[in-house]
Amino acid sequence: MNYSHKEIEQFVEKLFTAMGCSKSDASSVAEVLIAAELRGIPSHGLLRVKDYYAMVKAQRINTTPEVRILHQTPSTATVDGGNALGPVAAKKSMQIAIEKAKTAGTGWVATNNTNHFGIAGFYSLMALEHNMIGIALTNANPLVAPTYSADRLLGTNPIAVAIPTQNQPPFVADFATTPVARGKLAIKSKLGQEIPVGLVQDKDGNPTTHPGAIEQGGAILTLGGNGVALGGHKGFCITALVDIFSSVLSGANFGPFVPPQVAYLPVLQQTVGKGLGHFFGAMRIDAFRSAEEFKLSMDDWIATFRNAKAAQNQAGVVIPGDPERESEAIKLKQGISIIPAILNDLNAIASELKVRPL
């Protein structure tokens, strides 16, 4: 059975309101999670409701936060997220970056004391309607082993960049800096499926095809795997840069000190900052050149790569953002299908909170 995105969004909003969030904050969380479902990224969609609820029940997330600016210049700000649900702190932080860019040309915000924020692409996309390039980064649960290590020291640490266009669909790169995200492993586990070699390793650093290996002390690998032959050292560099921008710059916890974003893992005794961290950027196009000229040039850029000769047995170049846009168009018409195990989790939460189930 498929559900309309509006029906699910209203349901999720009611769940978070029942958890103690304001209607505005509950709406922000629901909007981000449903955006993930629509864009074909269910690993960051409804699957996360159970995790968020468990964190709220364990009093590890504040449902009535004060998101405030700690320090700022005309083009920058450091924000304390108030230990909010990540989408609440992140959406407000990106709005600050956009407002600063309106007057300074660019806006940059580093956010600490926050939590898992859903899909990074949601926040970078916020900039497009203002003729701006949007950037969003975040660090995450330490489930990733640096190259040559068996220790879990980094997160999947995604990067998202959205770039406006004139006639072509916007360029939207939204990706984890690892070959797989934790949520996608969770989906595979829910479906009882194995994964290809090269995505995760067991607790001793050996390759494995079991998506649940990280729950037994294993780790996700960096892009390129655990070695330099395929560029694993470069994957480590990218993941590390996201961690530093999101945490060291903002005053959040870095690497292995990032607080677990699932309630079944204990709170860490040692901290080096506040919560986990995000980093946001908004760049006004006309701070560099005419916005119209730039967007027409982006159209040409995209057309050039779309028209590239396809490799044998391949469909051709995929422009970043196309698969998500196509998924969204289909699901807006046909509705969203929910994995039965996730639907059961959602309705169990609804029963606890006395909200009408789906």
C-alpha cells in the first residue's frame, strides 16, 4: 500500500508534537524526513523516527530547545543547537546562512550541540530559491574506520551541494563520504539481505558481507576501502575534512567523541565539545557574476555531460540530483511505500503516544 506524502507528513508531525515538540519544530522534522522518502533515500526517512523517539524517551534530545547564535560576524555565525532534534537546529542554521549571504555575499554557519539532521541535501536545496549555492555538511556516529584501522573513529559524514540552473534541473550532489550509510545497512538488515564486499569490515578489520557487522563492533570503510590501491586514503581525507569543519570549527564533538545517535548505545563519558556538529554555507551567485549568466552556463555544463558518449553497456552520465528528482516526481504522484517492519515501528510509537496509526 502506498501513502500520500501529505498523509505521512501530517502523521509524523503529530508524532513529534506528541513527543513534546512545538508544532513548528515537529513540522520541520516531518518535512525533512518525508523529503528523504520522496527523494528515494529511505535510510534517512521514516526509518529514523524510531531512533529519534528512543533518544527523546531517554532524555538525550531536547524537544523544547533554544537555538541561538553564540558568535557572529557579517558573514559567519556559530550556533548552539540547544541539543535539538537535528532538523530543527539545521533548518534554523541554514536560514541564518542565507540571511547573511543576502547582505555579505556569502554566509557560513557552524553549529554545535545538535543531533542527526536527516538528509544533507534538504538544507543545501533551501538556498536555490534565493539564487544561491547551498552547502551542508555534518559529522555523525563514529562507525567508520580510517584507512588501515580497525577502530571506529569517524562518521559517514555527508556533503551536500545544490547549485541553481536556468532551464535544466538543479545540480544537487548529496552523498555520504563512505561507500554506504548506516541507514542503508539498517534497511538491508530489515530486508535480510547481504551486501557487497568492500563496504564494511568486522571488528578485527576483515571484509564481511553482513550489514549487521557494525552492531557487533565492525566498521564501515571509507571511500576506496581499507588501503591505498583504490584510494582509501583519499576517502579518509574527505571524511576527516567534514568532521573538522562540522566539529572542530563549531565546538562540537569530533570523531570518536560524537555522541551516539541511537539510544541503545550508552552516552560517552568523555567529550571534547557539545553534541555533534553541522556546517552550512550559502553563496549568492551575483556576488561572483550575473546570476542569469551563471545559471545559463550551468545549463551548458549539465547538457555537455548529459550528452557525453555512454560507456559500453551503460546508460550514460547521471547528473547529480537526477535520480532524486525522478524519484520525487514518481512518489508525489504514486505515493510512498513503507517497508512493513518500519510501518509496524511507526504504529507502535503512535500507540504509545496515543496518535491515530497509519
